[in-house]
Amino acid sequence: MKQSFEVDLNNAATAAGSDASRPDGASFGKLADLAARAAEETSRLTNLDSILRIPVTVQVLLGSAVMPVADLMKLGRGAVIPLDHRVGEPVEVVVNGRIVARGAVVVVEDENSRFGVSLTEIVGGIAGDAMA
């Protein structure tokens, strides 16, 4: 449920200016309503913090291969499986099954035994839909 929170500042200023000359509580009621709506919207935004802590699965796809089960059964230690990606091609970064970015594989400077991904492209919209 998304509620729009828009205020026309010109109309609000005009209304506040015309109500300021009147000592009645009508202008205060409008301001109180605006303040309540602003507080409610702020409360919703602070609840975003709990959503930001939800863990997601991030995968980096170096490539894939298709082979018959018979070839798979012949694999042993030291076997090499050629992948469909070539050296230098960007790898895909997948979050919860959806491609969100592409990048280059790099060695993490802190530890030479770990890899990382340097993002080169952020994929947005329909182009990043779930993979098959």
C-alpha cells in the first residue's frame, strides 16, 4: 500500500498566509494534519532499516557447460571443463537468481588467495530478469 505524500507549497503558503490573519484553529488543524502525515512517512522510512538487513545470496557466474552424463562420469581429478565464457569477458553478478551487474574477476589485494569482482556495468529493468 503506497500513499502519495505531496504538498503544493504555493497553495499551502497561500492558505497559511490567509489563515494567519484569522485567529481560528482551522489553519492549525491543517498544519497538524500535515505534521502527522510527515511523521507517519518518516516512520515508514525508518522501518526500511529492518529490510536492509535481510540477507541475499550473491553469486558470480564464471560460465557454464553442457555435457552428457557419460562425459561427466569420466571426469576425474585434474580434468578441465571448458566454459562458455572466454578470458576477458565480463562475469555476471546474480542476486537471488537475477542478474544485477557484470564485472571483471580480480584478485583481492588483502589476500592473494581470494577472488573478487570489479563491477563494470549495473544491469537494470527487464534486462536483468531471472535466469533459466
